[in-house]
Amino acid sequence: MSSGPLVESAAWRAFLRDMGLIVLTFVIGYGVSVLWLSPGTVFTSEHALPRVLELTEAEARRTLTELGFRPRLDGERHHDAFARGTVIWQDPPEGTVLPPNSVVQMVISAGPSLVAVPDIVGMSLPQATGIMSAAGVRLGSIDTVPGGQEAGVVLATRPSAGVGRPRGAAVALVVSRGPESNE
């Protein structure tokens, strides 16, 4: 059986013509809707800005430069959650569509903020320990030396009062054992 007479029939040709028109209408309609809904992605070289937060400065610069953006450092700020040298802020935010050669500002982490060693000389050890905890430093080694009027009084801190230390760092104390005995 040959299919020649069926394909050559007028009804079959009309069916093929109608199917071709339907497919052509779909393709043209789809193309027009794509151009209508997102014309920038078809005709321009603009890119959506990627997320560079939590990347190192070098990685963020490389990522932005590869996409045609100009990274600009806008300073450093202390941040307790991010390591020194990582991006903690970007402007404009991720997902913003920008033309090529646009400037993207970044702020880099300067590491955890420093806390000052409190001035606790002359206080009792329990009182000094509470103040140190409230200030954000912890008790380190305790050396006892003879001297002072009474035992258990802080004579010095290492490092000395006012010096900046990372939050949670240990501070060593020199504590009095009391007056020297002459025995």
C-alpha cells in the first residue's frame, strides 16, 4: 500500500497547511512575548549583579571584573561574624541589573572589633572577674605575688588597662597574696 494518494489528497494538504500555520503562529507569538517581557536580556549586554558578600576581596574583585563591573573599595568596618578581608556589604545589592562598566561599592571586614582591657587594679578577684566578663574579655592565668594590704586584690593586668584585645581574649592577672611576712 502506498501513501502517495493520501498525502496528495486535498484534505491532507489542508491539514498540513493548517498545522504549519499553527506552529508558525506559536513561534511568532512566543518570540514577541519574550521580547515584550524581557527586552533587556535580548538586546543588551547588561548583567544582574552577583552576590559577593562573604567572598574575599580578591574573589569579589575577580567575579565583578569578569562580568564587566568596576569594583570599588568603600572602606573597612569591624564585624564579629566575618573574617578580616571578606566582603560584608555591597551596593547596589545582588540581582540588580546594571550596564557594563558600572561601579559596585564594597565594604570589607576589618575583623572582630576590639574591646579595651578594663581597669581593675585594686579590686578583689571576684569583682574583677565579673567586670572582665562584662567587658568582653576572659580571665587568663593568675600569678600571685606577695605585697599589697590584703590577699586577693588585683595588682596588675597583662596587657595593661586600655589596650585593645579581640572579644573573648584572655587577660592575665597579677594578684596579691597579702603582706610579706618577716619570719
